[in-house]
Amino acid sequence: MNILYLSQYFPPEAGATQTRAYEMARNWVRLGHVVTMLTEFPNHPSGIIPPEYRGKLYERDVMDGIEVIRIWVKASPRKNFANRMLFYLTYMLGASIAGLTLARQGYDLVYASSPPLFVGGAALFLSWARRLPLFFEIRDLWPESAVALGELTHPRAIALATRLEEACYARARLVVVVTQGILDRLLQRGYPHSKLTLIPNGANVEMFSFSPGDRARLRQALNLGDKFVAIYAGIHGVAQGLETVIEAARLLKDEPGIHFLLVGDGPRKASLLELADSLQLPNLSLLPEQPREAIVDYLSATDIALIPLRNLELFKGALPSKMFDAWACERPILLNVDGEARQVMQQAGGGVFVPPEDPRLLADALLQLRQQPEACRQMGLSGRQYTLQNYSRQAQATKLAQLLEAVIT
């Protein structure tokens, strides 16, 4: 197959969206397919486009056999509503034009990943203009999630976003969802099961594995000694509620044997840094965003991975990919996400659940886990085995490619 793939976010940006798009495309190329990725100039989540891309409208690149067409977007470090809309809309317009003028191959299909939902707007146009079947991937139900998080409040904007969402579903030959919760919600809304398929998040089990040597090296570099280290590595956004983690660190500030490590960037990073500075916690380190390949070292260097989300009904259908990255590195998880993620964790035997947004219970769980090194080791091993058997990115890409071929032939 020759696939035109639209994902606004893509490496070298870091994040779950970028990783899924890259891993899916890379594995499709390995399977003999041709993939053109239509994405933005790197800027997410900082909102700052690197100097080497400034002054350009587009750039072509090849990454692991993937043809990558990067286009200009109106990025900004100020994440207010107006700037976000400009950011999304300039991608939608630019991708629509680039998909006609720069992506010149004879494609068999358009594959678009949302959110941002406006990726779907470009995909709708390209599917119609180039008379190609559309396949639409849903990683998060938008605008429902934006409304629940308070990021989208204007009734007219919600109505317009819902119309775009429904137009994408109507045009798509197949809607690919990443969690059972999203699939169930779309069934409740009346979409037929025959049009939906579940391809969950997972881990690159070739890249992510425990490294004793990197553990020792990085622990020494970060002056962690023999402390019990809990890590969160990922986007510092509204959904994660990392203020809860910082409050747990405050509750444990007199426990020198426990250390918190927050790695990443995002719209809440500045306020989290300000909060941490005001508390002056010796057991908390906030580090900048790291390349994805370096996250393997950070996971190996720590003892448990924190998987937090805010206490919203919406997140009962979430299945964070960070779970599988941690398990692939044989790290147990401390999960603050109820619902589907909790069920998967229990099936894997890979961690401990603590209700979301409860810093006292989070702190107590870490105190207990520090005293149970063998139990932590076994949970990490169980998580690794479960991920190998059920959530390998390589197997997921193969399954999805087979589904796409079956639909278009």
C-alpha cells in the first residue's frame, strides 16, 4: 500500500501521539508499504519552532524509510484559546494544500490521527479531492474531552467541532480507536461496530528494555544513591494533574529514602516549576523534556513509574501508553487512573492502583512499596511479559495494515 498519513505531531517532538505515529509508520515501511507523513515543524509542547525550520513553508525529510513532509504552523508558547485555534487551523490549511501539491505519489488511502480534530478537516478535504478512502484514528474523543477539561466552553465552538467530528466518522471507511472505552462510547452514540476497530497503545519492545548499566550511570549522574525513585515522564498538561504528585512529595519531604523525578514539558510546566520552587522540596527533581530513546535510561534508573490522570469520568476509558513503556523496562507502575487502565494493570499484575488526585494515598503507597523490593521486581517482570504478549507496537502495526488492505481491496 501507498499511505498518506496525517499526524500533526511527530518526532523529534516527544509524546504518546508522536510515538504512535512514528512506530506505526516505521513498522508499515518494514512490512513493505510506502508511507508519506504530513506533519508540522517541530514545536510541541513548547510552542517554539527551532531555528533551523524558521523562514520556511515546508521541508522534506526521510526518517527510517518514511517520507516526512513538515509544514509551517502558527505556533506560540502562550497556550490560550486563540493561539491554540490558530495553531490547529494553520495545520489544517497547510496540510490540505501540501497534500495536493507536495505529496505527489499515487496513494491508496488517507490515514489521519486525531486529536487535534482539525487534522480530520484536512483529511476530509484530501480524501474528497484525491478520491481516496479515509481511515480515521481516534486517540481521544474530541471535543468531549476538551469540554470535560474546561478547555472548550463556547457553545458555538463545541457545536462546530462536533459537526467536524461527525463528518470525519461519516466519511471514514474505518474508525480506529485506541481504547475499549472510546469504542464503547462510539457504540453508545450509534456508530455500527462494523465500522470500528480497536488497536490499542503499546510499547516498542525492541527499544524499551531494562538496562542495569544505564541504571547505575544515570543514578550516579542524578545523585540518587540508593533512594526509592518514582518517575513521571511525559507531557506536563492539564489532564495529568501533576500538582497531586508535587503535594505527595511535600507530604514525604522528611522521608530521605524516597525521591520524585518529573521529566518532560508542557503547558503546565511553568506553573509546576513555580509551585516546586515555592515548596523547596529536597525530594523532588523537575527535569526538561528528553529524547524518546533517553526515556529508556530514565525508566531503568528508577524504581516505579507514576501514571497519573485527573479524577474525571472521561479518563475511565483511558489507556496511557506510558504504562507499557514502563512495563517494557520491567518497571512496576503506580496507577492513578480508574477504569480500563486499572483492569489492564490487574490483568498484567504489573502495579498498584491508587485513586486519582489523592496525594495522601499516593504518598502512603510509595512508603509501602519502598519496603517491598521483591514485590516491585515481580510486578515489573509481569508487566514486561504481559506487554510482550499483548501490546507490542510491531504486532499492532501488522494487524492494522492487514485491516487496511482488507478494506481497500
